[in-house]
Amino acid sequence: MENPEEIEKHDDDGEEEFEEEGFDELLKFTLPGFAAAIAAGILFDYFGYQLSAVGQWIVRTLAGEGESIFEGIYSIRKRLGKAAGSMAEAYGWGKLLGMILPWIVDWGSRWAGVDVYAVEGFYIPFFYAMSDQIGANISGSIFLRRREGSWRAAMTAYSKHPVMLSSLAVILIVPIGLLAVRLLGFSPTTQKYTALETIAANLCWLPVVVGWLAGRMKR
């Protein structure tokens, strides 16, 4: 059994590690993806490709996963630099690896005859906006398991980690919002609407902001 001094030292080390996780570096990766999606949507609409499946794929990828590309580059750069592993790095890797799933869901749904513009297609922007977040949450959980030494300890750390908790919250809330908006009559019939719908659903920036704020408050 650890004595109080050892427990306090462990907590202090955890706080120091939390401060150094680098979520503030990830924060700057979100806006470029949003801006690129809106620009692409405007261009596709201008040239008459409002309902282009390929256009929607590009716009949704930029709007929902643009930051994942930049965060993945961040993680690769950290790995190549042989920096110490961090939650931010694990988070970035998870988001990068989660990018492929929405492409499969999107094109598979179209092939199956799903009306992607109707209520029944509400889940497609969800996967573009949240699949990388799901991957990040899983990757972060594995990181905690490796750091803590057991799943029980990892889940305890998870329940106290603001980034992981906010990540889980947005994963659960976003599909409800998307379904509600579609039920109210919204349909992404232009590429601009496609971009805006996916951007609105992409709350992946929220856990990053929570991590950044938590790191600032610890200082």
C-alpha cells in the first residue's frame, strides 16, 4: 500500500503531465478545416455541383475531419521527434485513424439506396463529424490503460479526465441534434449547407478547448 507521500507525489506528477499534454497546440488545427470546407462548398456550388456525391465527400471530410489531418501531422511529428508519449499525441493518433470509417458509411449508404438528403441520412454527417472523436476517445482510453496499469485504474482516471468526459458527451449529444434538425425539415441540398451541417455537428474542438483551459488553470 502506498504511503501518503507517494500518493501525493503520484498526483503531482499527474498534474504536471496534464499541464504538458499539449492540447493548446491541437487547438489551432480546428479552424483551418472549417474554413477549407466552407471555401470548397462555395466553389462546388458556384460551378454547379450542389448535389455532387464527390463534392459532398470532400466538403464533409474537410468540415468533419480537417482538424484530424492536422492533428495527425502533429502526432506524427511528435513520434518522429521521439517526444515522450502524451494524451494529446494519443488523442491525435486516434482521430487520424478514425477518419476512414465515415467514408465507408457514406459510400456504402449511397450504394444501398439511402436518401442522404432526407431524415434517414442524418447519421452520415454524424460519422464525418464524430468518428475521429470516437477514435480519439478509444485511443485515449488505451493510453490511460497503459499509463495506469489496469483497466480499473484507467476508468478511474477516465472519470476524472475533463477531456475524455467532454469527448464522450459530444459523441452522445451530436446525433440527437442532427436528427432533430433533419426532422425539422433541414436538408443539405447545397454544398454550403453540407459544410455548415457538418461544422455544426463537429464539436471535436470542445474537448480540445476543455483540455487547453484545464492546462491553463493548473498553472
